[in-house]
Amino acid sequence: MFVFSIADPMVPPSLTLTCVSLMKPTLIIGPLSWRVMRGSVTWNGEGYDGSTESGKRFSIYDKNSPSPMEMVLHAHATCSLIDVIGGLKDRRERIREARVEIESERASDSPRVFEKIHFRYVIRGGVPEALINRIIHQSHEKLCSVGIMLTRGGVDLSWELDFKN
């Protein structure tokens, strides 16, 4: 279920998009533990301001903030990296560095959806490489909601691991 309301585009900068979506339960870090998410996006005259039901605020698509497509791409990488760090449990303190480098290709014609996404995981620390590989695989197959949503939509996802103890 996705519900939204949007006013006439001729309305001044108070244009607000209200979103409601149903979500599957996932790893919960914070107060949201139910399936319904709420938030709003408001045009501020130069870009957009987002806010979550829990009061988090962020800028979207102005000169100092990411575009919606950049946010989706980075949300996917963050979601997967959360799975990796969370999957290490008591071994996470052994990680010295963990990052995901992102490369993507979009369709040349509108709608310019993602066609390919490639992640390069850079992990440094004293954990088994096989464990990291297994967690990354699980993230893309059954844990990361953002990535699964994209791949079910037809995005070709690939990844590699650059690992050093």
C-alpha cells in the first residue's frame, strides 16, 4: 500500500507530499518497529525538505544535497553495509574499515531507472573473509529490503569484495 497526496503544482512553496507505505519487519534500530512508515516531503522554494514520523529531517535535491536517485543508491549501499556490520555481531570491533563503493548505470531514456548497480565492498579487519562473503550474499538475497526492491524491479546487481586482514 502506498498512499500520497499532492496539491496543484501551481500552489506556492508549501506543496507537500505525504507518504504512507507498508513495510516488512527488518532489523530495527530505533523506535520504529511497526509495518507502517509515515513521513512528508515539502518544497522549500529551492529544493525539498523531508521529515520522518520520528522527527528526523533532511534535505533533498538542492545544491548541497543528493537527488532522489542518489538517495536510493546510497540507501541501498547503507542497507547492505548495515547487514554486514550487524551480521558480524561480536566480531564487529575487529573491523578497522568498512565501506561500499558504488557504480551504477541508468537508462538513457525516461524514466531513467537504474539498469545496473555494482558494489565494491572494502573491508579491513580481523574477521574471516568467508564470513563476510556469506553475509554480503545473504544481504542481497534476503536481508536488504532496498536492494531486493531494486532487483525485483529489474536492476542487474553485481558486487565484489576487497578484503584484507
